[in-house]
Amino acid sequence: MSLLSAHDALLLDLDGTVWEGGRAVAGAVEAVNAAGVPALYITNNAMRSPESVAEKLQGIGLQAEAADVVTAAQAAIDLAAEHLQPGDAVYVIGTASFRELVRAAGYRVVDSAAEQPRAVLQGLDPEAGWAELSEAALAIRGGATYFASNLDTTLPSERGLLVGNGSMVAAVVSATEVTPTSAGKPEPAMFLTAARRLNAQRPLVVGDRLDTDIEGGNAAGMPTLHVLTGVSGHIALLEAPKELRPTYVAEDLGALTADPAILRPGAQGGFTARVDGNDILLDRGRPESTSIEALRTVLEVAWAMKRPADLIRPISEHAARAVSDWW
């Protein structure tokens, strides 16, 4: 039995899971194309239109159309619709594609708080600066309802973690003392919308970031697979509170064909783990035992503790080798 056989759809994060900085994560394209189940791509990145995202996915070899993409910009507009009437003025911090989505939804995009917008929608825009943030602050102080596409503080790239929309939002929050309603992950709405679009009964959420992908999938009541190809690594997993803990843990998307029993936290690879004070002792293992087997072994023990372990202490040669890349 493979993990894929237990699910009828994949709800996939993009940055750090499928690609990084537009380049395919190793093995990701092959794994998704061979999956044999429908896939939807759910991204907190509001900088590109669904059509543009689909084009980039096609460019790395994935079979994707615009209808296969759910963006946080779309979700933010859906949220704002509950507070707006057709033709209402909206101030948008975001790329041209975000503004075009707002216009297509029937609203009037304005460039100044002086035009008394009914709502402010904020998504990541690399060109946005002090002037745009200040107009948003003025509009919010003037009574506009505030929405954010997402609150990710960082954005993965091939160079490392860049400033994310949440960090830009923080500036407006500091100036206005108003917290926006966020449309993106970890809110469950995007996952539920995606599942309905596919009419999926047993979808699997896959992502690389615990506080967005995994928390959001958990909140939607869906099984989650965490891959170690992006933001959240070994230590983040070990310290994760209950709402951020994935159902399955794997190195990458190649695990879609693995036995789900192996992917769950639990003793494997010949390793054993036990608590000593507030440390976890990792012992035994075999010459062929892997780092991910050690991680799953330790996770079962760590997640049963009342507070995060102080140290993970390898006490065998194989354990020491397996944890050498965790930090």
C-alpha cells in the first residue's frame, strides 16, 4: 500500500514543496506527474495570477491549468466580497495581476486613501514601499476594512528566505493598530475550497512549512504530509505544538509512493528513543539507517512530552551520524 492509494487528490504547496525560486525541487515534478490522482496547487504567494502560475508549472514539466491553481489573492477577494458591493472602491497593495483580479471581481481599484476605499487588500509586491504602505494606513484609519492575502513573514528563494507579505503587513498593523483578516494559509478556507473544486473525499495536504501548510491542512481536518525541502526543518518539527504536527513526515515528494505506516512518526531504522530528564536519548540504529528514520523515531517521543525537549542526545555511532545534519 502506498500513501497515494489512501487519497484521491493532492493539495500541494508551491514554494519550498514543488519549486524554489521558480526551479523545480528535485524529484517533485516526476512524483506529481506519476501520482495518478488530481492535484491542485495552493499558494500563499499573491504576486502571480492563476494563469501565470500554471504557465510556470508547465514550464518545469507539470501538467497544470489555471483552474488547478488556488492563490491567496483569489481567497482574499472572496473574503472581501462579504463586505463589499459591486463597484465599491478598493485600495490594493499588490502586483498588477492582483489588481486585475480585483477589477474582474467587479470592484474599482483606487490609488489613494482620499478616494475613500471601502477595503484595503494587501498582497506581496516587491515594488511596494513607504508610500503604498502609508496610503493603506490612511485608508484603514479612514474606515476601510483590512484584508491580507497571507501573513507569511518570509518567502523562500534559491538565495534563502526573503521578506514575506506578513513582514510588510506588520508595518501597516504597527501604524494602525488594526490586524487584517487573512485569507491564506494557515486558515482552512483555501484547502476546503480546493477539495470542493475537485470533489475530493480523501485529499492529502502537502507542504514544507508547519505554520502555514500543515497548520492549515490540520485546521481543515485533512491528513498532512510535511516535506523537508523548504522552510521548516528537523528542529521545528521536534518543537511543534499539536496544531502544527503533520500526519506524515518525509524528505521530499518521492515519499508519495511509500507505505503510509512508515511515514508516520514512530520507531524505525533500528533506532530507539527515550526520555532522560528533559532530553531525548537516541540509541542503536543500523549502518544503513537514515536521518529521516531517526527523526520519525524521535518525533514519536518528543510529541508525547509536556514541553519541548532540551536536547536530542545521540548515544550510538549510528544515531550520531543520523542527526549530524539536523542543525
